[in-house]
Amino acid sequence: MQGAESTSRVGKLVRDRIPEIIRKHGSEPITYVAGPEEYRDRLREKIGEEYDELLKADERDAPGEVADLVEATLAYAAHLGISAEQVEEIRAAKAAERGGFAGRIIWIGNR
């Protein structure tokens, strides 16, 4: 199958408005709505896909790829029953306890 990801499944999870956008460009998309288990799996695949795209992005494209990764991650969190606000609370608590990454510290081991 041309353009297939590492999975043998047909299709991929796309943003909600993609079918509408395809129609506006004169084509008719073939789609279906995933069940809960497939949706979870497809979200995890999408997070991996967006991560890979971010790693390959140049500085000009990186902000959009970061936004795509965040969107997919927040959708996965919502699927798990965690709101964006809860994600931020968890992130802030971890940052308060362990710090963030702004210090650019690289750990190479202990003595």
C-alpha cells in the first residue's frame, strides 16, 4: 500500500475538519468514525507521527509541528479523561518539584 505508515491498517486519524476541506477542493473523502479502542490506538500513532515530524522540522516549521504534537497529546489526554487544565496542573506540579528544561542541563552520570 503506497503511503502506508508502519502499521498495516488502512487510513489514519485526521483532524475533524479535514473531510470538509477535502470536499472544498472537489473530492469526496472516504471516512469512518473509530470506536474507542481504535481511537486510542490511532491517537498514540498520531502522537508518534507528529513527534517524528517535529524532529525533522526546520526552525520555520517547528512551531506548527509543536502545535500539532500538543493537539494530538491533548486529544489523547481527553480520551483518558484528563482535561487540558489537569494536564497543565500536572505539568506545573512536576516543574515545581523537579524543575523544567530551561536550564539546558545535561546529566552524564554520578560520581
